Amino acid sequence: MPQNVKGINHIGIAVKNIEEAKKLYCEVLGFEFVEEKRLEDRKVKTVFLNSGNTTIELLEGIGEDSPVSKFIAKKGEGIHHICFVVNNIREALKYYEEAGIPSVSKEPAPGAEGKLVSFLHPKATMGVLLEVMED
């Protein structure tokens, strides 16, 4: 049975300097600062911003070997991922795997918002890194 997506939780944007990006989104575009987190195990600093109906997650790599830093070195700053919400992440991942869409890691893990997340491999999703989050 298809795993229905409940909606988009946020759009992740990879940036070289999170403070400069935060100024652009807050001071110029009018987004509201929500929270900032540093995830040492994932080598990333994140900032969540909200405009009322859209949430943006700014991502800055911690160190050159960070996945976000490698992304920027290869593709430049810009959209990194889109995060979708599902009811049951394990059921969704099993369904996606059976449909030929593997996840980057086999087990979901807590994301920046504390909810279980997993990423679907962009080679199977037309070049877009999709994050799946359990509601």
C-alpha cells in the first residue's frame, strides 16, 4: 500500500555561512528565527526559520569532511533536501525500498527536530535528496 505523505515539513538549504544566511532570511525576507542547533555527530549546524506557512532549515557543515560541506564543494550553496512527513517511518522506508527507492541509511535516527528521520537516495528520486520524518 502506498505510503501517503502528510505534507512538507521543511526545505533544507546548504550554506557556507549560517549567520549571513540567517540575516538574509530574517532581516531581508522577514522569516522568524525559531531555533539553532549544532549536531556534532552529523557535523552540521542548523537554523530553523519560519514564515508562517513555510519552514526553512539552513545547514552549515562543521569541518570540510561534513556531508553538507562536501555537498557545497560539489554543487554549491542551495537547496539540499526536502523533508516530507509520514505516519510511520519504518513502514514507509520498507515500502519505498520495495518500490526501488533505497534509503541512505538502513535505520532512521533522530533528526535536528528530535523526530525519527531517514534520507532517500537521490539516485532513485530524480536527483533530489528527500528526507522522510515520522510525525
